[in-house]
Amino acid sequence: MMLARIRQALTSRTAGPLATTVAVVLAVLLAASMTSAWRTEEVLNARVAKLVGQLNDSGSYWRARAVSCEAVAGGQRGSGAIRVAAGKEGDDAAAARLAKEPPAGFDVCARMESADAAVLSTLK
């Protein structure tokens, strides 16, 4: 009885046009969704590119600050030579050296050093 009703609904004259209308509506909704997703992806890619640029600029800024800290510290130790952080030894070795030999006389560098030491001591 129920199967007969389902068969009658699927074979009726209105089933074909109704199914076609539903398929067209779903295709339009899919196209709208894809367009929205592409726009969102473009916005997010632009945002990521902007953040990467800011990160690179920030990294350059902090590398320059480390070099200036090293230069001031090297000049105050009486060596007379300005040592460049991350020169031949690389970033990690320069960071380790700066952690072992805190820059003297440069307040910002000294504060950064003590903050780093405090964070590292909590991790051990």
C-alpha cells in the first residue's frame, strides 16, 4: 500500500518538473556557496600575506635591536670591535652567547635578557 503511493508520486506528471526545479535551485545554491568560499579564501590569503610581512618586518626589527645591543655591549667591554650578532656563528649560537653574556649598560637589552632568563627558568 505504501509502496504503491511512493511509486505513484515518483511517476506522476509533476514529479519531473518538480525534480528539475529542485536540481536547478540546488545548483544555484552550490554556485553561490562556491563563490562565497572563493572570496573568503582570497580575503584570508591577503590577510595571511599581510601578517607574514609584518612578522618579517618585526623579525628584522628585533635582529637590528640585537645587533645594536651587541654593538653597545662590545664597545663598553673595551674590546673596541663591534661584534655582529648572528654573524658567522648563526642565530642560535648568537642567542646562546647573548644569554650567557648579558649586554651591560643597555637597559632595554638587560630587561629583555632578564625576562628571557625568567621564562627559561620556569621551563626547566
